[in-house]
Amino acid sequence: MTTQTTGIIKKILVLVSVISLVPGLVSCGQKNDKNAEFIPRLSSDTTCRIKVAGSYSNFESLESEFERFYEYYPNITLNYVYLDDYDNTIDSALMSDEAPDIYVTASWMLDDDKMAPVLENAEVLSDPALDIDLDCIRKGARWTLENGDVIMLPIFTRSYGMLVNMDIFEKNGLKVPGNYSQLIEVCDKLKAAGYDTPIMGANGTTVAGMYYSFAFPYFCDNVLSDPDSVEALNSMDSSAGGMMRPALEKIQTFVDSGYLDPAICSEEIEDDYNAVIMRFFEGDVPMMLGSGDMVSGTQKRESKSEAFLAKPFRYKFYVVPLGDDGGYFLDSVNLFFSVNKNSSNLDMTNEFIRFLTREKELGNMAVIKRLITPANDFSLDEVYSSLEGFPEEKAFSYKETGLSDSVNKEFRAAAYKVANGDMTVDEAVNAYGSLWDE
């Protein structure tokens, strides 16, 4: 590993300013209007093959972009290759005679010295000569090295919240709650209407479990309001456990009030992905907690649910309004693309990335995959349309909090133990630093 490579990996990743989700404030058209036609820069007669390597077993949304790109370059061949055990095989794949031209990357790779060769091969996409419109990317989804270089392009993002059965709300004359007091009121009315458990989810300690989606963004906002707490939290100092108290108390309130029932959730929902979706499609759950990855699986499972086919209903994704003035959008990148700077077809590879980095194309991919676009237009997918115009000051990324992964795990463990009666709030707060035992 070269000194230069080590330096790049060791540098602290800087998030380029506070996230903005208001389309009118961050334009995707500094270089090109979002509705403008793509203008090719290379000859339409160019012939070459471009390979994309990734960890998805199938990638229909990317293949859709291949077809759209062929309209400009009909003699180009693009193909996607799934690599088994991707994290351990992408390094050798990049060194092989059949190295991919584009490959999937993730933020954790920047903190792992073993991935140095993978990132050393990455093209600097922020090079002005490439004319890639990175202004099209929502600021909270941009990842930039300390020296200003961008080597990873966000393709999909996710957040955490709840799927809302809009038909249940309409049937009972209810509006989706916008703050904590409204959430309490709605839960009371739903229980009175016969919905014994207004909110459900997977009763576990994963990031897709219901406690993370329910209260972790609220916890993060409290940390952002008290930046001096970060050092103690990251050091696993037991005195920092009090930062969890507001979120844990709200979890306890919802369990005590019967709005959340961990035992029923464990009995009826076996996992935090397929089972959550299929249970929601039964049609009798007003609000189902989960991650954006869970939401992405709904589209394919609509046709697999007999209950949903018999009685389909409208549903949307919302953040949980756990704050007095609303909820919080925790922005997280699901998948990045990087370009192999040693590609034998580098010009055309960069041309494809330039084509892809447009609000229209990123939106198209997100809609097909049903993940959140890294651009600003949330209106393309009705499921995520509630995020359109989301307040800038209530949206942030996890990286922005400065918290380590250990804090993340401690919170998940604390929330699970409190909700399931294994600990009181006081006990969990006092045990901070020793809660995660997996």
C-alpha cells in the first residue's frame, strides 16, 4: 500500500454541509436543467464493452439505465456482474484481466485499511473535466474526502420510519400525525376504533427493527443539539447514557400504552424484512415501522400477498413524528458507484456516469428499486412523496452526528431491553457502555 493511498483512507470523511431536502433550495440544474435532454460528448459510433460489478443478485433498475443509454450509444454493450462474497472478492476482481469498469462501494470501506486497493482504483468523479453534475446529488448524500475529491457516487439512499396504511386513516377520518402529541392522539383513536396495536414492526436489535426506526432519529437529533456529548458517547462513558433517556422514555410510553406490543410483534413477525412486509399487507396494521430497505421490498411482494391482492390499499412512507414539532429524516446512502480509473474504456465509462448523474436517471433507478433517490425530487415515487419539501433543519445524516457504530449498537440494545421489560429506563441509562452483548 502506498503512502498516498494510506493517506486517502486515513483522512476523515467530510460530509459537505447540512442536508437540504427542499427542492427549491438546492438546485439540480446548476449545470443542466433537470428536464434537459442529455447531450452526448463522444461519437455515437463508439464500440466497447462496459462491465459493472456489484453485490445485488439482480439489478433491474441499472439494466433499465443501460437501455436508456443505448439510445445515445447503440454500439455500446453494458452488463452487470454479481460477485459472490463481494466485500472479499472485489479487490481481486479489480486486479484481474476482466476488471469491472464500474463497481459498488460503501462508506465503511473508507475506514477499513483492507479496502485501500479498492479505493485507490477509484476515479476522482469531481474532476471538472468530467463534467459530472454532482450538484444533482442531495447534500446529505454527498461524501467527500478531506481534500475535496469525490470518488463515490451515491445511487440509492434510505431512511427510517413507518409505512402508513392510508386507507385505514381515511376510513377512520384521521390525518397522518405531524408531531408527538398528534401521534399519541391518533394511536388512541385507532385503539378506540378496534386496532389493538396501532404500530407494529420487527421486535429486534437490527437497524431495520422497529425501535431503531421509531426512536433513533430522535436520539440523533438530541445529540446534534448537544455536540459536547459525542466524545463521552463514543468513549462508552456510562455518564453519557442519559442522552438516551428521552428516546427510551418514549419507547416505554408507547409500550405501556399498548401502542406497541413487543410480544405480539415477535409472535406475528419473524424477521425485519419479508415478514414485516407480508404482515403489513394483511391490511389491518395502521403503521408498520422499518427501514427504507424494507420499503424497497414491498413492490415485488404486493403480488405475493393474497390479502393484498384481494383488498389492495394505498400506503406511504413517513418519518415517525416523535418530536414536539415533528419527526426527523435520517439520511443514509444505501449504495455507491465508483469508476475504475484503470478501465480500458475510461472515456465511455465516465460518459455513462455523467449520463446517470442526472435527477431524471437517478429518480428512475430509485423508483424501480423503491429506494430513496439521492437527488431532491421525492415526488417521483408516491410512496416517498411525504418527504417532498421536508424541513432542512430536521434532516441529517448519521455521519453528521459524529457518533461511532458502537453508540448505534448500544442504543439498539437499550431500546430492545427497555421495550421487552428486561431493563427499566434508569437501568439502561446507567448500563450504557455494556449493553451490546452480541
